[in-house]
Amino acid sequence: MTNTLIGIFGGTFDPIHKGHLACARYVLEHCQLNSVRLMPCHLPPHRATPGVSSAERAKMVQLAIAGEPKMQLESLELNRQAPSYTVDSLLTLKQQHPRQPLAFIIGMDSLQYFKKWHRWQDILQLAHLIVCRRPGYSAEQGDAPALLKEYSGNLQQLTTQEAGVILLLNNPDFAESATFVRQQLPLNTEIQAMLTPAVMQYIRQQRLYGC
């Protein structure tokens, strides 16, 4: 049977780096997905990195995944004028794909404060969570232990249940951090190796992040 599970990888992607791509590849392989949609979140103006617009973040995602046939840009949140929440986006995606389960991909850092997300219970009624391990963040901290105790499940449940399963992956460390890249890119040319050549070229052309 073809796996119809839709993977949604949300994030600021400010900028998208090789750690994001490695995480998406791991999820694709381990969870046997047909595709993963990378969905840059819409940021209010006061939170956006100066000089980097939603359109520029989306363009960097497009450039980064150009050689990844199983990855797609999901621009749903970028088309909204007002700040949006994950639950709103999942509601829209569920309306578009009523018969296919959704899996929202996050890092352990996000799971630790997931109960602070807007309508987090509704998110788990709309989708599964696929959680990638991140260095420095433990499943024994924050909201993670209680959430995993109640919702933890296995790979098979992602397709046999419509929503509500949290799958914790045992992925290798993806040490890259967008915050670190933003801070160090103008200062350290070695950081460029954390980005795909096409993204680095675009950053130079648009003079983003002080480059």
C-alpha cells in the first residue's frame, strides 16, 4: 500500500541550512514518506530578521530543495497578511486533504514547550508529531515527558491512526542552528559550508545577514 501520510516540516528557515535538509531526508527515509513539505512560518515584522522578508526565506527554501525531488515548498503561511498559527495551517491542509493523515515535523526543542503553543490539543487532533532529536535537548525536560507518556506511538500508527501520535526519532545529531548561522555568517567564512551553494549565492546577491 502506498503511504499517503503527508509530512509538514515547519520552521522559520532563516536561513534554511544543511541541518534542515538532513532532518527532512531522515524523516523521508525512516518514516517512508512520499514527500515532505517545508512550510516557512509567517513572522510578524517585529520578529523577522532585519532585511530578510518572508519571500526571501521562501526563495532560499526553493533553492535549497531544488535537487531534492521528494521535498516541496509549502507557502501556505506566507500568503497570509496576518500572523498565523500552526493549528490554522493544519486546519487548512486537513480541508485540502481530508482523507490523508498529516504529520508535523518538529525538533525536541519545540516539544519541550509544545503545551505553550496556541491550541496545542487541537494540533494533536489534526496531525501526528514527528520529533527529531536535537543536541542539548532531552526528552526528559519541559513538556516532553508528559506528552510522550500520553501520546507516544510507533511508525505503523502514523498511517493506521488519523492523528494524535508522537513519534520520537533516533536520528543522528543535526548540529546546525539557523541562529548560529545568522550570527556567524558575516564573521566566519567556514560557516558557509552549513548552507547549500545556491543559498549562499542568493544571500550574497541579496546582501542578507550582513554579507
